[in-house]
Amino acid sequence: MNAFADSRPESCTRRNDELCSGEDHGQCECGTCKCKPGWSGEACECSTATDKCIRAGATDICSNSGDCFCNKCSCKITDEGRYTGEFCETCPTCNDQECEKYRISVHCTAFLESPFIGGNCDQVDNVTVAWINSTDDTYLNEDERICRFQDDNGCTYRFIYLTTDVVKTFKMIMFGEEKKDCPKPADIAAIAGGVTALTLLIGLGLILLWRILTYIHDKREYARFEDQRLKEQWARDDNPIYKDPETTFKNPAYGKG
């Protein structure tokens, strides 16, 4: 045994005020519960048995839709829906064969048209439907099943049926004020307006940039011109090509005679 191990009894986890859930479950060794066969967990509180996770007449643990933890089913949530029940045997929100069976009849009765483009409802039996408004369709009664489908136009619709009904009555679930949840069409006018406005802004920005660059360039050129002009100034008499505009002529015969 490690000489530095914490051998104090209070260092082990308790359950129901007993170390390691009691002597029948495990013993405290070096600050950790050492579970006896048939028990697991930090405090040896969980039974490793699975008999309570298998329903009568079945062999699958938690109906293959959950995990057995402490001899109790913990049901899974999948992309299809959420499984419930003591043995995770039901999925109220999953589509099933009954959903497929009633899909066309319900759609034709509720919307007076086939869910498929080009389809028709001439040979489809009418069923009884009732519209309801529900904010959350995941909480259903045990005998209710929900079906979700998407028609060829991309619109989603939902309906509920009772598994105990001999004559099926279907509840159509509304999406707020709408009977179907359809993708919203693109606002062509808004898109065109946005593109036009963006093009104008880019054009104005380019013009403004050109004006700024031109101004900077002209200012630099003028400064360079002024600097050269100042450096090349000469005195008037030093200019080799300068000629005095005043010319003096003398008459050789002046003062004689």
C-alpha cells in the first residue's frame, strides 16, 4: 500500500450517508471506493445488472434506443426524434409506417392537393382532420404519434394520430398562423436594389479616390516646379543673352563747323 495514500474513511464518497454506499457495495481504500462485483460508480452506487433495462418478452437492452445506467434506461435523442418509456420503447416524434400509410390521405384531405407535383387525389380516401395550434409538438400523450413530412414544394407539414383509434382522426398542427412551414421566396426587388446601391457606392468611392490621388499628385508637381524656379533665378546682368533695351548713338559731325 502507498504510504502517502489517504486512508481516512471520510476521504471516500458517500451515498445515503454510507461510505461507498455501504459494505455490501464496496470498501474505501486509499481514498477511493473499490466496488464489489455487481456494483460500479464513484460510490459503488450503480448496479451493473441490466435486468430492469429489458422489457418482458424482449432481449434488447433499452430497446436498442437507450443506454442502461444503474440498471435504468437512459433514452437517446436522435435526428428522428426523442425516445421515451421505461425501456425507451416508444418515439412519439418519430415517423413510422403508420405515418407513411396515412401521408397522402391526410395531405389530400387537409390541403385538397397531392403532396407530390403532378399527383392527384382522385383515388385517395378522405379522412377526418382537425386543425390545432401547438407551440411544442414534442410533448405528446402516450397513445399519440406525430408525423412530419415535406412536400415537393419544400413545405413542411405535421399531423398527429392516435394509436388507439379504430377510425383515425388526425390532428393537423399549424405553424403559427400558417398551415405549412414553407421557405420564403427571395425578395428580388430588395436584392436588385442592394446590388445597384452597392455598385453606386463603389463607383463614388473610386471617383473620390481618383480625385484625392490627382490632388496629391498635382500638389507635389507644383511644389517641385516652385523649387526649381527658385533655384534657376539669375541676376539680370549675369544673363548671357540679356540685352539692354536702351541704345545710344553718337553723331560724328556734332559740334564741328
